[in-house]
Amino acid sequence: MAYGGTYKGTRFRSLLELSVIRHLESEGLVLGDTMLYETTIVTYGKIKKRNYIVDLTLPRDKLLIEVKPSSRAENRNNRAKRDAAEAWCKVNGWRYVIITEEELARCGQLLRLDEVHQVTDVILGEKAQRALRRKQRKRKK
């Protein structure tokens, strides 16, 4: 799910991220208030220092959330980011979790492109709009 867009003025990179945000909102969190998007930066790397921007920060719960497709959750680069975030959390008394499409599907919260199109406050990015048009054309045939 590499389709992005805008939701309530916040640009998201994938429908997976939007699915998590919507699920957390259904749990009573508020985007921009009790749920912050891409605000926490963790430095990582032994030789060349890089900045890892964590997808979601829940300050009240002291929780950092990274949203990744399961196929990319354990690759080498993401493993380095995860190790750095877990170390940061240990020092600061926070927790770190990775949420994949598998967890969202199990709890019935994974949004499909045609469902997102109907959600108010969502403006699909150009790539997502093209994909949606392709799906709609296939259905008509």
C-alpha cells in the first residue's frame, strides 16, 4: 500500500499509515493532539549518523509506533532504525511497536483504497487517485 494523500491537513505516505491513524482515532486519540504524526526523531547509525522519523508518537501512553508493510519490517535498514528506537525508548521509559497490515487485518481495521475514497477529510494523492480509477474501470467491465 504505497498510496498516500492528506487527512485532516496531515500528509500521509501510505494507506497503511492512514489505517492506523483512523484505528487510533476510533480508540479516542486525536491526530495533532494526543497522537502526533512524524514528530519524534531518533538518531541512528554507527559511522554515518542518520535521522529516523518515527511515524506516530503517543505522548500520553509513552509509545512510539512505526507502520510498515510486513515484507519490509525486518530488512537491514529498518532493523537499524528499530534498534535505535528501542534503545531510545529504554532510556526514556517509553515503548516501541511496529504495526503491519497483518495486525490491522486481524482486527478489521485495514482500509482498502475504495473505502478511503469515501472517508471525509481524506484527499488521495495522485498515485492513489490513478489506482482508484483503474480499479473502477475494471469493475465496470
